[in-house]
Amino acid sequence: MSLSSSLTRAAVVVNSLPTDYASRVLSRLEPDDIKSVLAAISRLKHSNPLEVRDSIERFASETGMEINRRMHLSGDESTDADSLASEELSYRAVNTTCESELPFSFLKTVNHETQLHLLQDEHPRNIALVLSCVEPETASDLISSLDPILRVTVLKRICELEELDPEEIALLGFELKSRLERLNGLEQESTLGIDVASRVLSGVDETVQYSLLAEIDQADPDMARFLKNTVIVFEDLERLAVDDLKLVLQQLDTSVWAPALKNANSSLQIRVFDALAEKPAELLASEMEQLATVDQNSQQSARKTVVKAMLDLSLSGRIAVPKQLAG
């Protein structure tokens, strides 16, 4: 196929665009011009990708020169419509060279946990838009990992989607990619800084810790999420592997464990007792029974001692503290 004429090249460009893009471009033309382009499209024959790419690049170049010529002739009186048309045609021409790339393709470069981290705090409609554009297998994995209530809401939003707005998709993609770059930057910060932040926040009282994280969340939500995934809290005991939990239990006397566990939730208490041998378990149970009540200061002090032991073991690589994905 010869792609020599401007009209033919325009037809190739429009024919290469998704239907909604092509409609928006054609809507800017006069009725007679629309007929001419459509007629040229109907006469197009098969062309190889190199010919199509050359046609797109030449058409974009010609369009740019024409817009510049109009601006030169009219000076500062050039219309916003001409400027907008130039930007839009240039954008469309560039985008047609990536037709095989799905929206949000950058999500392929990160693991499932990071994908979920990026999406879980988004509005359900935004999550629905992403899931409707990514590969079906990726969408299935992500929606399966969402909170059950959010999962239903997102699925409902997907069902309600009609025609997708390319500009809305592009803006959402830009925002998510920017957040991903921000998160990657946080993960690449020095190990020393991470250890210091974890040690500082892990060593304060729970009430102070929650207050600090809440304040950080207001100023920098991504930093807050990152810290929540590195700070060790007393409740992390329940998520330790059995051998790791046994190692933590060996570090401290029952005089620490009794007040620390006295008002803990039952599932955590059961987890601890299951990890103890019979005799130590009996001793701990007896000491907890002797504590009719435990004041808040004593309990906070005991739990800080437990957290410090967990943190020291974690930083030395002797235990691994699994963290739930921060919300």
C-alpha cells in the first residue's frame, strides 16, 4: 500500500485509534472532511507495521507544522482549539505505537502484595476501573485478596461500568504510578534509617505509638503505611512461627509475661500457651491467676519489654516478624 498522500496518512492514523479516540478526532473536522477521511479508510488495504508507523509519524509532523503555521500567521490570536487539537493529535499518534500494552501495565513489574497495597485504599470505582483493564488473571487474584465487604462493592461497580473514559484511565494510571515510585523510594531508604524508626516507634507506649502513626498518616500516608509494616507491636506475637515464638518466650521471665498477657485477647494467650512446655505453661498460668488486676502502667511496661525482645531478635535475623499489609 502506498502511504504517500496526506489524506491516506490521516485515514491510517484514525483507523489505528480505538473507536472512542477516533470519534473524538473526527468530531473536530468539518462534515465534508469527515466523509473524505471515512472514504479513505474504506479504501485502505493491508499494510505492514513499519508503513503504519511511518504514516503516523509523518502525519503528526505535518499536523504540527500546520498548527505552527497558523499560530505564526495569527500571532497571539491563535485559538485554544488549534492548540488543543495539536496536543491531542500528537498524543494519539504516540499512543498508537503502544497498542499492545494494556493500561496499568506497570503493575506487572511489582508483586501481588504491592499491587494490593496500591489499590486497597482507592475508591471502589477506581479499583473497578483498574480491574476492568488489567489481565483477567491479575484481576481475579486482586479481587480475591480484597476485604470481603470491599470486594462486593468493587464487583458491583464493575457491573455498573459503561463506556470507559480514556482520560480518566490515564489520570488514574498516572496517580498510581506516582504512588508506586514513592513507595519504591521509601523501600530504598537506608537500612539504618529503617532500623532506627522501627526501634523508636516499637519502644514507645501503645497509645503514644498509635498517636504518632496517626499524625504521620495525616502528613504522609505512604510513609505511615511503610512504618506500620516495619514497626513491631505486642500483637505480632500471634503471627510468629512456633519456633520463633518459643525463642521470644525464652528471653523473658514469667514475671514479665504474666502482666503482659493478663488482658491480652484469648487467641494470643492460647497461642503463647500452646508454644510452652507443660511445666512453664503451668507456672505462667499460676502467676497470671495471682494477678487479680494489673494496672495499665505495669502492663505497658511489660509489653514494651516483650516488644524490645522481639525487635532485638528480629534485627539480629534470629526471628522473622510477619506483618499484615498495612491499611
